[in-house]
Amino acid sequence: MGTHAGTGTGTGAGTSLTAHQLIGLLVDPGGFHSWDEPTPAPPADPDYRASLDRARDRTGLDEAVLTGLGLIDGRPAALIASEFRFLGGSIGVATAERITRAVERATAERLPLIALPVSGGTRMQEGSAAFLCMLRITAAVQAHRAAGLPYLTYLRNPTMGGVFASWGTLGQLVFAEPGARLGFLGPRVYEELRGVELPPDVQRAETLAGHGLVDAVVPPQELRELLRRTLAVLGSTPPPYKDTPLPYKGVPEEPAGTTPPDPWDSVRRTRRPDRPGTRELLRRTAEELVLLDAPGGRDGALVRALAVLGGHPALVVGQQRPGAGPERPFTAADLRAVRRSARLAEQLGLPLVTVVDTAGAELSARAELEGIAVEIAHCLTTLLALRTPVLAVLLGQGSGGGALALLPADRVLAAGHAWLAPLPPEGASAIVHRDGAHAAELARAQGIGAGQLAAVGLVDEVVPELPDAAEEPAAFCERLGAAVAAALGALSTSGEADRLAARALRHRRLGDLR
């Protein structure tokens, strides 16, 4: 009759935690209430019926999945948890019906939904009927997401086949267990079909996170806190908007006729290794923070996060320069992650905050083959058309297309020494003068400073540095955080149609001197 696992056959031992144990780690004491109803009559096939009986005796469960309502730090959420010891967590028709009903109930009750799959795939004893049930589950999940409700998944070891290729990876946020095998085709099946072994790291959670397919790899013991913070961000209610000016705390009025910062001096200041970056800004200003994985991991050039900023929930995607060592180029994979983050913000109904601080996009043969220019173009169109509010923060360096890709926005804030240029001044000097000796001259002539960018309509507000963010990181981050919160509040007051019309007009006029 075949094995219980389908396209994921041959995955080996599964996760060590049972479904009940994992739920117990996540919910408040006494905070889980089952939604499960008895399964239908047993199958006619005696061998399959015997397999089900053994699985029930071994697990104490009547099917390979548990569903119900759980409280996580007092917040209600629907839970779907697979049990690998029950026929490898495989999905039969009854399993699929239980999952589908749980998803539909979560949608009807407007609950966030958390799926905890561990599965070899389709239950082979039920063949195509069970296989097609992946469509049933996926349709229910799509309706849940279309209702603007959070759907979070935590992929356990292993999650394979039709489960991985449908509802397992459809989470707006996809988390994973460390070392989990995640993939479409099980290694034994791959070897049988191809005659060679599948490379061992291809289907690891950490590998997929490095390619932007998993948002965070987290041990089960840390999952409750991650979910608590995530639900806290997604469940935050923004404060009422107050149109109050921002005389920055502790910042004196600048006297009339004050000379703006020298652009070349600003370029050099933004290259200081101790200058606050995106991560430091978030850690100093966010009331709630969920850092997500990005291509390149913690050493990469991109930061992705869910955050509450001045009471406003937001999705943040920002460039991160290294504190020391060589600059990290902004890659095509980073740009794809930016677009995925933008779409996620739209799905969750969150404003998107982009943070620009880059020495430029990757310049290499590999980058050309990976379509870096095409990815920049797609980033521009994605942000220009995004239905949710977009706030851009020009934090430091803004060099070339890698910076431009994150700048389409409804409103742009800039640090006092931030700058934007088609190329670093040294590169511009090499083109114009055939050497790098005229970099300072080009920086001053090209209008790259924050004040000059305000004059041509890109920057709406310049947040002062006194005299340099690196010299006063806490005070600077406080000022910039207050400006971000105020801008998010202002953007929240306009409807979608008005906001998109204003965004189109704004970009139509960019570059014209005010």
C-alpha cells in the first residue's frame, strides 16, 4: 500500500517534540482549547486501517494534526500542529478537512493563525484524493490572508512534499526549526530518480534562510517569545494623530544664514564605522522589535524587521553598513528581499519604512548575471505602486541604484549629513576628470547633501546631527525616532486613493527646484 509519506518520503527521524509538547511551550498555562471533532469511519482497506490503529495507540491522537484556540501572552490565536509520530504527519482527506475547518474558523472569528507543520507530505494510502486536498487547504489559507489576517508558519523537521509546497510555506512570515529538513523532494526519492545523492545542506532551514525563503530560524524554546512579539506588533493600534511640530528636544534654533553642512564633509562623516546604522536605530527606538533573517544573515547588507515605532506598527527594511571592515555590497538577493518585504507590508496592512545607507549595489559579473539592474527596476515599481504608506529614511550613504531602489515613498526623512548621488564622489570624479582627486569638488557641485535634496523635492524633513550622529548616537536616534513616528502618524490620516495620487504627483515633480 506504500508508505505514509508522499513526495517527501525518506526524510528520516522527525522533530523530537510532539504536537502537544510544542503547543505546551507556546500557550499560556491552561490556554489551549481543542477544536477537533471525531474523524469519520475507518477506511475499508485492512492494512491501512491497521496502520491508523497503530498510530492512534502510539500517539493517543485520532489524526496527524491538532487544531484549536490558544492564548499567547493573553492574545488569542488559532493553532494547527502536526504530529510526526502519526504516520509521519502525512496529510489524508480527514487530516486536510480538519486543517481546512480550523483555517475557516480562524477567518470567521478574525483570529491570527499559526501553523506548526511537520510532515512527509501526502498520505500515499489515499493517493490522488489526499494529494488534491492540498488545494482545499491552500484555498482556505488564501481566503484567510485576503481577509487581512496574519498567517504565520513554523516549519519543523521535516516538512516536505505537498505540505512544503502549499500551506506550509504560505505564511506571511515563515519561521523554521534549526536544522530542519525542508524541501519538495525527499532525499531517498531524489537518489532513486537521479542516481546521485542530494547535497546534504540544500534542504536545511539555515540554507533556505540564507536565500530569503525563511524569515527566521528559531529553536522551539524561543518560539513563544518570537510569536508574542510578532503578535504584539501586528495587534498594535496606532495612537491618534496629533499635528504637532517637532522642535527636537534639546536642539537649539539655528540662526538665520547658518551655512549648511559641507557635502564632502558629510560623505566622510557617514563613512565612520561608529555611525549608528539601521540595527542600532531600531534597537534604540522600537517599543517592540522582531528582527527577521535576510540574505547574508547577520553579516549581510540588509535588515528586515517588524517593529512598533512611536506606537505605530510597521515593517522595516533597511540597508546596514558594517561597523568595521570592508563595505558589503547590496546584492540582487537583497533587492528581492526588499520586494518580498514590501508585499508583506501590503498583505498585513502595515506601513513600510525603508532605511537607506549603502555604498552602492554590487558591481560584479555575478551581479550582472543575477539581474541586479532588473531587480532595482522591480523595486522601484513595487514601492511606487504599494497600497500601504511608504516612509523612506536617508540615514547615511546613498550611493547609486542600490540607494535609489529604496527611495520611492510618500515621505522622505534625512539625517543631517545624509547624501544621495548617482555614484560615490570618487567614482563621479573618475568619470568627469579621469581621476579621483576631484571627489570633494564633485560632491559640492552635484547637490548631494540633505539640504540640497530637500530643495529638489526628495527630502521632506532634515533631522539635525549635533554635530555628528556618531558623536551623539542616543540623542540622534531619539530625534530620528520621533520624526519617524510623526511621519507615520501623518501618513495614517490619508486614504489609499488620495495617498497614491499624491505619491504619483510627488514623483512626477522630483528634480524640479522648489
